[in-house]
Amino acid sequence: MLWVKAFHIVFVASWFAGLFYLPRIFVNLAMVDAGSIAERERLLLMARKLLRFTTMLAVPALGLGLWLWLGFGIGRGSGWLHAKLVVVLLAVGYHHACARLLRKFERDANRRGHRWYRWFNEVPVLLLVAAVVLVVVKPL
């Protein structure tokens, strides 16, 4: 079980690293001048690759988390686990929202400014703090 837990933590940390940086690329994309086609394309390429890599990290993070929960019974019947599952669903939703925002940038249909993306960029920090507090402190 400790091996599963260790790799779960590694993949979650790696997944969140991608969720921390991808919206930062969106901030830069929102600031690109209309005539800077090469810069825009370079940032889009970076965002596509990062989203793909981040998605590949999310799959084992979620799979190992399910294994800990269903296979080892960690947290069964605990309030903290139910709250953490809500945080996990919010993180998956955020990941999906990033994919949708990237598609908007690719279609040149973004209507949000860089300030909005700066605030959007803070969401995964709050999600990670909530998940860690729930798992370590178990307040519920």
C-alpha cells in the first residue's frame, strides 16, 4: 500500500504542476498582440503539449487514488474522504475547463483578458491546499 500511496502523491504533484503552469500560458496568450503570429503559435504549441502531458499524469493519479480508496479501503466512511472526493471532482473539472479554454484560444475565440486568467490561475492552488489539509489533518 505504501508504494501505491507514494506513486499517487508523485502523480498528483506532477498533475498539479501542469495545472499551475497551463493557465500561466493562457495569461501570456491573452497578452499577445494581434500581429505576433509566431509568438501566439509558439504559446499554443506549448499549451497543447503541456495539456497532453498533464492529462497523462492525471490518469495514474486518479487511478492510484481509486486503488487506495477501493482496494485498500482508505477513508471509507470518513467525512474527510467525501470532502476530498469533491475537491478531486473540482480538479478534474478545472482540468476540463483548461482544455476548453485552450480550444477557444486555438479558434481565436478567447474573449477574456489576462487579468481574468491570472485569477483563474489561483484555483489549483486552493484545490491542492484543500486536498492536502483534508488528507493530513482530517478535519471532518
